[in-house]
Amino acid sequence: MVRITKAIVLVAMALVLVLPVLAVQDTKIEGKIKSIAADKNEFVVTGKDDAKDHKFQLDLKGKVQLNNKAGKLDDLRAGDEVTVTYKKENGKMLATNVQCRRK
């Protein structure tokens, strides 16, 4: 009986520790830059799959890469193809990584 109780407590504790990590998973979207407001750290991407506009705010620790080199939001232009890794936090889409492929 004691073993079963200990097992239940251990499983419950594991769930408490794992569920918050799963809830903050990063998501990716591919598309083209529609507009950039670098002074506000914001940009809009038109999704490749859904053709919808998605508004992002670059996270304070977010990174921008232009052709596999470190860059800034100012370096991006409308029409650039990007892959954005983001997380949803307080109703906003926070970009943690923006990878741009410019030809």
C-alpha cells in the first residue's frame, strides 16, 4: 500500500514539473516579411501555408540571422523569406529566432 502511494506521488510530481515545459513549446512558421517596425521591435510575416498575416514582437533575447550570419531586425526587408521560431506569451507572439534567406 505504501509503495503504491509513493508511486502516485512521484508520478504527480513528475507531471507538475513536465507540464509547464510542454506548455511553452516554440512553434515555427515560414513566410515572407510584409512589414517591419524596428523601433518597436515588431514585424509582420505573411505565412507560406495559410497566406495570413502574423504579427510578431522580437523577444529581448531573440536572434536574427541573415544568410546564416548574425543580424538585426533593421537588416530585414519586406519580401524577405523567413522562418520564425516563436512562443505565445500574454497574448503576443514573441519571436525567439528569425532566419532570413535572401538571394
